[in-house]
Amino acid sequence: MVPPEVRAALDALRRQTLERVHDLERDRSRIVDASRSSNADDEHDPEGQTIAWDREQTAALLRDARARLAEIDVASARLDGGWDGSCEVCGGPIPPGRLLARPTTARCVGCA
């Protein structure tokens, strides 16, 4: 049985992750816009490597946040479908404490 608090935890996690995605998209736009108005050459400009690194670092963080959001959506769909909290590998029950700590999990500790 899945504790009702798991839904609340997933909803809170989704809100936080959406905010993170929004912030990272805004940061990425600022970096791209700033470099667009500059004639910096990433290869020859001493600041260019920093700009490229910032751009790639932000893009990587954004990919991770979007992947996390997809993970949250899968977990929410699982709950919406009547999932009973059983492990997707062994079929045993996932302890409520684990579900509360990791609301996106679909595996018990032993199978994780």
C-alpha cells in the first residue's frame, strides 16, 4: 500500500523541479544572449572558454532537471494507475519509508 503522503511528496518535488527547469532556462537564455552580443571567440578569447563552459554546464543541468521531471511524471502516472507500491523487479512491497524518502522509486532496496 502506498502512503498518501507519497502523492504530496511527488507534487512538491514536481513543483520544485519545474521551478529549477524555469530558472535554468532563464540562465541559459541570459548566457546565450550575452554571448550573442559579444564577438568573443571561444577558442582564442581568454573569457571564451568560461562562456562556453557556463553554457554547457547550464545545458547539462537543464537536461538533468528535465529528466528528473520525466521521472516524476512516470511515478505520478504509476500512482494514478492504481500502483500498489510493489517492486517492479521482485514484486515485493516497497517499504513506506523508502517511498517517502524516494517518491519516484519503483524498486525495493534489495533490487535497487
